[in-house]
Amino acid sequence: MVVKVLQSVKVATNKEGIGSGKRYAVGEELPTDEDWQKQIAQNLIDAGIAEETKIVKPQETKAPAKKKKRAKNDDGTFKADDKSTPNVNEAWETK
């Protein structure tokens, strides 16, 4: 869970809540490694002082590679490449 602070806030830095605490500025992330830290973060979320942010992984935008297979004639035999068309290979076709 990633929690970002929406308002400047002072938060306890240990389990017992004893000590001076730490001041978090707007946009800083709260630690949520321990259960007591998660509880503090949840209390701040409930109070509207912080918000949980979702981490979204980028989607892959590459188009899948087109697979090639051998081209066949009507009778099922493989087609040969026509040498008179150097920019086109008639022996292969994409699926």
C-alpha cells in the first residue's frame, strides 16, 4: 500500500507513539511496512489527510509479431518465390 500525504501532518515514528514524531509534507509517502504504520496511514486516509495511491504498470503497446508460414498452391504444394519481384517474397505469407 502506498499512501501519500494531502496535508502537512506530524506522525508518530515508533510503535508506542512516544517521541517527537516526523512531519510529512504534502506529496510525501508514508511508510507502511509495519502493521502499526498501516493503522496510522489508514487513520489519516479516513480523516482525509492522506490518500492511498495505486501503482499502475504500463501496458505493453507493441503489436504482436505476425507469424509467417509457407505459402501453398491450390494443390497443396509450396509456392516458389517469383524472382522478377525482388521486393515481394511470394513463398511466405503472414497469418
